[in-house]
Amino acid sequence: RTVGRANDARRWQRESLELLHQIGDRQNILESLAEVACDALDSGRLKEAGLLWGAVESEEARAPLGWWAEERTGFEETLLASPTPSFERGRAGGRGLTLDEAVRYALDTLT
């Protein structure tokens, strides 16, 4: 955790996601989106968390992603531990986003 340095963490996370998006690193983009989703969940922003996780699920279905398949389990366990109606509504909406749209959405939440 980033005790007392949440603003710094968001800035670094934003910069990282922007760079990953620029170079088209799908696997690391998905991991970054999942991290933002977990942060949203921790902050009580359930719909946002669901939307980002739904976008991750949609992108996963599009094409194989190598090592991400192994890494996703921990994120999935965290995010789906206690799904709420708000999370599920966001998740359904997130499944309709392109990867670019999901990245833009995540970047907007990190400002």
C-alpha cells in the first residue's frame, strides 16, 4: 500500500498506463486496469470497479494473453468476492467497451 502517498501512486499508475497504451502492451494494460479496478473497489466505487473488470473480461475474450491468464486469478478473487448490484451493472457496461475506451476511462479516474 501507499500509506500517505495516494496522490503519488495515482500519478505513477496513470503514467504507467499511458506508456503501456502508447506501446500497445495488452497484457500489462489489462493488469493495470485490474489494479485500477481493485483501487476503485477499495475506495467504494463499485460501479467503476465493475466497469473496468468487465472491460478486462471483454478484452481477454478477444484473444489469448499469455502470462496474464495466470495473474488474473488474484484480481478476480478480489473483485468477485462480494459482487454488488452496482458492481454487476458496471461490469455489464464494461463488457461493451473497447480496450482504448477502458484505458481512457481508467486514466480519467486517475486524475
